[in-house]
Amino acid sequence: MAPEPPPPLPKWKRRLRALTRLSLLGGLLASPWWGRAVLQQMDFFRVRRVELEGVRYATPDEIVSRLRVDTTASVWDDVSPLEARVREHPQVRTVRIQRKLPGTLVVIVTEKPPVALVSTPRGLVVTDAAGDSMPVDPTSMDVDLPVLASRDTLLLRLLGETQRAEPALFARVSEARRTEQGGIVFVLTEFRILADSTVTTQRLADVIPVELDATRRNWRPREFDVRFRDQVIVRLQAP
């Protein structure tokens, strides 16, 4: 006859055991370097999972492979070398690695955002605000960005500033180009914006309230001209 299993521990004893474990763990974490060394040797804290946050354009496999973490690694290992290797990825601006006990590393990435698709002999190339090509295949993912006829550093910088300061306006830009007179044209879904080469993001944003007023008046703008100081000139579509 099999022996009867022992009766379950009272709730207060179970809580006491849990508090004891937490106290021991807290003591090790608060102890000098040898406390962490003890934790690094425990199988309980082996890395079993890697989570990525903030990755949109980079390939997750590329980020994980740069970590070079295997099942012998501990979450208590120094993460600085891991962060340095991920930071070398051309699409990564910043990276921070957090621990999620008992066995997960959380890699929090801030990517360099692409701002345009630049036309080249090889086709459209995803490019950032600094003019650097990014290893993103626009045919393999949804990359909705303005198109530039060439790698124009002024236009790329201005698009990058607009993306940061006026993301809703940036999202509507389908094309940006220079004019023969040295001006700039931004083509949006419903209209275009004419500007000069000294235009700022703040000046482009002056179009927004004027557009709202035109909508209230049931006007159909085809062009907003911000080349004149303190004025936004509206040119309407033909009736």
C-alpha cells in the first residue's frame, strides 16, 4: 500500500518560504561581487529566452545573432559587451538590455528611422536623414516613405526633422524634389507645398492651420506657398 502524501503546508508556511527565498535572493544581489558570482553559477538563471523591443526595420535574427548568447550564459553576466555588439548594427541608434528573472534578456532597441526612398541605378534605396543607405528591402516589407530622385542631403535632413517634429505631416509626404530655380516642392496626397531652400519644419507646419481653414470653407487647395515671409498663399484647384 502506497504511503499517503504529506498534507499540504498551511498558507502561512508557504508564504514564509517564499519570503525566505526572496530575502536570500535580495541578500545575494546586495552583497559584493561574489554574490553575483554565486548567482551566475546557478542553472536557474541560465538564459532561456531573448525578447526584442523597438525592432521594426532590422531583422530580429540579426539582432539576436549579434548577442552571441547560448544556454551556458547567465542573465547575471555583464551585458555591456552584448550591448556593444548590437550597437554595431547599422540600423541601431541605441540599445539597452534588461534582465527579466529568472532567464530572460530584454533587448530594447532604438532604430535609426528611414526617411526616404532614394532613386539609384539599383532601384529605390531606403535612406536615413544622414544620407546613409539602410539594409532594408522595400519590396519585402511595407515601407511608406517619400521618394527622392537623388541623394539630396538638404532634403533628407529636412525630412528627418519633419519626421521628428511633425510626424503627421511627414506621413502625408509622397515626394520631395528641387525646382530648377533652387526651391523645394513637397508633394502630399491632396496638394503640394512650395518652399525655398531655407525652409524649416516649423515653417512647413504653418500650412496645417491654413489647410484646416480651407477645409471649413470647402475650398480645394492644390498648392500652398510658404516662400513669402509670414504668409501662406493658397492656390485652389480649378472648379
